Amino acid sequence: MGQPIIQVENLQKTYGAVHAVRGITFSVEAGEVFGLLGPNGAGKTSTVEILEGLRTADSGLVRVCGLDPEASGNEFKQNIGAVLQSTSLPDKLRVKEAIDLFADFYKRRADTRQLLKQFQLEEKQSAYYMHLSGGQKQRLALAMALVNDPKVVFLDEPTAGLDPQVRREIYAIIEQLRRENTTVLLTTHYIEEAERLCDRVAIVDHGKVIAMGTPRELKHRAAGTTRIEVRSARPVVDGILSRLEGVSDSREFEGTYVLHSSQPPQTIVALVKALEQENNELQSLEMFSPSLEDVFIELTGRHLRE
Amino acid sequence: MGTTWTLTKMRIRLAVRNRAFFFFSFVMPLIFLFGAVAFFTKGSVGWISYVLGAILTLTVMGSFWGLSVQLVTFREQGVLRRFRVAPVSASDLLASSIIANYFLTIPIVVLEIVLCRYAFHLKSWGNLWAIFVLVTLGSAAFAAFGLIVASVTNTMQETQMINNLLWMGFLFLSGATIPLAIFPGWLQRFALFIPATYLATGLEGSATNLAGVREIVTDIIALALGLWVAFEVSRQLFRWEPEAKAPRRAKIWAAAALVPFIVFGVWENMAGTRIRQIQRDYKVLSGHTMPFQSPQSK
């Protein structure tokens, strides 16, 4: 294994009294799609913006393509592409003009027509930026991130705020990048996104990496448990659910009881009996195989989107 | 230079698609021109050249408004941060806005001169070389002053407020609207510290062909120095991020842009030649039908 294309060691960043990044360490190999998964305010955007050269780290080591993003200036920028979380373009810039404009800044430039086709923007190439839908704007942002055929692409919450269909379109584009062996660093708070798109994921919370590995490895850390979500007619007496056979963890989220069980059939039988004894009624029951959400809950005791 | 030129072309494209730009940069100066010719010259051909100088000054000074507003809008909308991850520097962005503004100012300047010459029977073209140099440096310098305003303000509201204050000063204390010669002596001396005075007296003197070489060279040097300092200050204070606030030192840096004009103001006040020149030019023009009564000519 050669030198990682992205290297982050003990990264720290504070904003006044807020300690946004507290010693984050990870590395990304060339051709890998690496995800930073965590709730809002976890420190993902601060980390990725330091990597993009938009922010200055308080301390720690950061290298992208062997270069220091802050000190290497244009040489560094020639090698990266970025979709920022909060950004815009001039209202009356046309789609094709925007791609051509940014392509002109780089030594290597992709074919504009090819990008328009790849991102399904051919029909909108003469439209003003202000007239594009959210999904079209995001596809344009992705096209612009690839105008220089970059070695590393940073995607900061690329599907935030988009409807499910548009989100799936963006997933298809990222999967295409993955097939083309483009190195991608993706931040997200969507479990599905991280599980589906990333080769490896770092789960970030309160400015720290609390777990890292492939989605499969991380899900195994959820102790091979199955998540059972239960709703009952009346509240369940405290402590009863956590004592059920096979249950390793039990929590309540907004009226839904979430159980993690290593023996789901036994747990369900015991659950039905326990509710009968309480004269309570089972309203719904759903079973889920372990997800990264379960890993997050196990590690932090919270849902990702709390 | 390639990046600056690419950005310049984008800015020109965006400006011509903007109706507000078209109104403020093309329609309004023409309204001023027709209004000033009708109101101030009272049919006297001699005063047309003076009015032309004043209108050119207003047109060139207008650069100041548009650029500050555009830079703040781009910053607030997060447009600048998108450029920041590309190989684009603050200098590229600032220089492109100044150059684009210059190319957009030239057509209206030419139109104003041609209109005065052929529609309002201007007898002479004036000192066209001096006009060209002063318009070039003036448009760049006032654009750079606008960029400083954008650098020291945090919101569009603040930008508009400071723009209004400065614009009023530039408009009424520089001789661009009211001839300096009819001001009280102390106000004439104060006007020599205002950047717009060097543009207004230079363009009026060049259009009327009354300004001497020394006066025009002084105006050119003052505007060139003002441009250089203002560009450097706005580069130092440039902020990419919408949430980045202007640091306290920003106001001190901004004040540095006035240094060349303070130096020239002191020098011109001590020499006294410029005020004498302004009064002499006014007397010459007053030989024609006078729109104003000068205290000195009584």
C-alpha cells in the first residue's frame, strides 16, 4: 500500500469557545470513496473545509496529494474538485458558461459537452443558474467539481435537502466516480448514503472519530444484533424490555421502543408475553438487520439525526 | 492574467444581463447629461464643455457604487467561496471587477462626448488624451474605493449606508455638480482633500481645454496613487466567507486609502495654484452666459 492520498493526523479546530474538531485522524487511499458520517455539528464540514484549504487548522497534520492545502496554493487547487455545502453562483450565469468558466481556471480540463451529457444538463445548458431546480444546481456543482479531472473530489453533504429521487440520481453519479477509481471524500448524515457509496466510513461525533472501517466491519460491531422497533398501546413499564431474552440494549425514541437482540425469535415471543401480562397491546413491530445507525446508537446512545 | 481575463469576461456578461446596471450606468448618466445641458447651460455653447466634464465625472464615479454592491452580494450568497476552492486569487477577482467596469464605462463616456459634440454643438473635443487617461484611472480608482467599502462592511445595509455618505461628499464637494469656484474659500480648501475633486477638476479642465499640464499631471498622479493604495488595501482586507466579519484593523487600513489625497490636499493648499486655477477657469467660462454667480467675479 503506497502513501495515502489524504492524510489527517490529530486535527484540531476551535471557533471561539466551540471545539469543533478534537483530534481527528484518518487516511484515504487513492481510488477510495471515504465517508465522514455524523450528525449536524459533528465537525465533518470543518474537517473537509480544512482539507479543501478553506479553513485553517489550529493544529494537526493535513496532506492532500502530498501537499499542505493551506500552504500549497494553486498547485494544490489544480488537483482537487469540491462540492461545497453552502455556496452559489451568480444568478444570471448560464449552465454551460459556468462549466466553461471554471474549466478555464485549470491546466487540465475535461470536455464541457461530455460533462453536460454525463450530468444530464444538456437541455439546461443555456438556462440561468437562478432558474435551476435544487437537483439541477447540485448536478451542476458536481460537474464543476470534475472540470479539472481532479485526483481528489470533496463532496460535502452533496444530497442534503434534496428529494429522494434526486438523491438517487446523485448516488448514481457518485457510484460512477467510484467505478472510475476517483478518490472521493464524502460527508453525510444519511446512513443509506454512507452504506451504499463508501468503501470505508469514519463515524464522527462531537469532533472525534468514534469508529472507522468498512460499512460491513462497522455493522459487525453492532454485536451481530438485530434491531426490533416496537410500538405499544400504552407505555411499557420501565426495565421490562431490557430484561427480555436476547436483548442487549433497549431505548425509547419518541414513543417507539428500539431493542437490539442477538436472538430475535426468542425476544419477540418474550415481548408478546410481557405485554400480555401487563394488559398492554402490541401496535406494531418491525425488524431491521444491523445498520450504521445502530452502530452510532450503540456508541453514542443517540440517533444520528437527533 | 488568464484567470483575471476569464473572470473579466464573465463580469461583463453578467453586467449586460442586469437591468439595474443598464439603468444606472447608461440611462441615468444620459438623463443627467440632458438635464444639465438644459438647466445649466441656458443655451450657451461655452458651458457645454464644462457640463461635459462634470457629467463624465459622475459617470466615472458611478463605478464606486456598482462594484461594492456586487462584491458584498457575491460574498453574502457564497459565490466567492466557490471561487476560493478553484485556482483563483483575491487579486484576480478584484482586478477583473475593475477591468470589466472600465470596459463597461467606456461606451457611455464615448456616447456622452459624441452627443455633446454633435447634438449640443460642442465647439472643441477638448484635451481628448487627458480625458482618456483621467477616465481610465478615475474609473479604476473609484472602482477600487468601492471595493474597500465592500471590505470594511459586513452587510448590504451597511454598504449602502456608507456608499450614500461617500457619494454625497463626492457629488457635492468635488465640483462635479456645483462648480468649486463658487464655494466659500474654506470649503474650496477642504475639497482639495477629496479624491473626487482631482477627477472632477481634471475632467472639467480637460473638456474645457483650460487645464494646464501641471494640473492634469497632478490629477493623474493623485488618481494613480489612489488606485494603487486602494487596490492594495482591498486585497489585504478581502474576505471570501459570508460569515467572516471585518476585523477592527480594517477601518485603519481603509483610512490608508486616503493618505495620497491627504498628501496632495496639503500640498495643493500650500501651493494655492489649483484654487487660483479653478477660479481663473471659472472667470473665463463666465465670459459666456453664466449659470452661477461667482463671489470672485463680483
